[in-house]
Amino acid sequence: MISGDCTTSSLVLDGGSIIDQCIVTAGERGTFFLEQHLLYVVLGGSVKLVCGRQTWTVGKNEMILLRRAQSVSYEKQGSEETGLFESQLFAINDELLKDFLTSQQVQIPQMTEALGTQVSPMSDRLVAYCWSLSPYFNNPSQVNPGLLRLKVMELLYNVMDCSKNIFRQMLQLRHPLRTDIHRVVEENYTSPISLEELAYLSGRSLSSFKREFQEIYGESPARWIRQKRLSKAHQMLQASNLSVADVAYSLGFENPTHFSRIFKQQYGISPSSVA
């Protein structure tokens, strides 16, 4: 579901993680890359999330919907009572949303503008639903797939009744409304993200995204992203004590050797000479 986060148990449907449970002690921090849309539910403690220029703090019995193909930094704090941070993470994919909307005959509201990500409180019923899943994590391999699918449908019903804003955001995941290209690329150029994913986040086809990007920036998105990352890397190497590998990984380069080679091509010196 996500890369880099610590989870204690997962419920799997159709070969992929659909619900994760996380219980950790206070103070854990790190970064994860969202491989799917994620409903992040906090049941104990709180978590600070940072994505691009946006920051949210999700407290006990609150939730937030995060779109896929984004890098998110987190810092978890345990509750005052137990010292533990407890959360559940629900993968929200197009197939499940389509099944829910068609089989349950849900009336889809008309939306004309994109909704911003925000923290929403959970209803008592939704909180009780989340805690009811605890026994499922004790022996996840024995959970019947049909029952698990029904539990996901139950989640969607509860979210629809609990938070119209979150539910409307879920509906926009299927057909994203157009978003400003400037904002999409500025918030995501440091993520290990593909052009297809950037196009999706902007609500455009890949060909439309490339064409509009070229008109705005005067160069291809791949070249712009590489130059932007290299410029940021040069600044980080000068201003911090991070290793070359750490800088490379933090800016979306998956291979430090490749990063060092193109950095030297750009600046005429190796990144280790700058650090």
C-alpha cells in the first residue's frame, strides 16, 4: 500500500494490501511514497503529515484522504495514556469505488471544482467500525475474501454518512478534475513519480499534460524535473550534512550512482566535492 511506513499487520484482497494496521511507540518519523489512494485513520495518538507545501496534524478519531503518487513525511506521537500511536490505513482503488457506486445505487453529487485535502472528524459509528476490525488482524490469512470485501463496502457507507467532504474527494479519485500544472509539479518533483502519475494528478491525459507543460515551461517535463532536482540537490549539498546518497534518495533519484553521473555532467564536479 505504501513504501516506508511501519505496519504490524495487513488484510489482503485480490493479491494486494487493502487494510493495514499500525501500532508503534511515540516519536517514529520517516517518509513514505503512496502507491495507492489512502484513507489514513488515527485511533490513538496523533501524526503530523507533510506533503509538498502542505502540513496536516491528524489526531485521535480523525481521518484524512491522501492521493496516490505522492511522497509524505510523517512524525507520529503516542497518546498520553498508553504512549502508543494506533492507526488503520485503507487502500481506496477505482474498482472498489465502482463496485460500491453501482451495486449500492449511490447517487453521485455533481462536482465542478477540486476539493482540497483536509482532516475530518470520525463519527462514533466509524470509530466503532475501525475497532471492530481488530480481531481480523489476529489471523489475516483466515479472513474470507467475500467478507473482507463486505467490510470495505461497510467502510465506504460509514465514510459517506460521516464526512461528505471525504466521500466527495473519493469520488474525484476516479475522475480527477483539472488541477493547475504549476502546483502539481512543484509539489511532486522530488517524489519518485512517473509522468503518467503526474498527468493523473493534474486531471489530464499524458499527451495533454506533456503538451500543456511544454507550452508553460518551454521544455519537456522530464528535462524540467531533472534540472529542478539537480538544482535542489546542489543547494542541499551546500547547506546540509546529508550524504550524497541521502540527497539523491530524498529528491526522487533511485540510483545514487546515476545521480552522481548526471550531477557531474551538469556542474562539472562530483556531488561529493560539493558536500
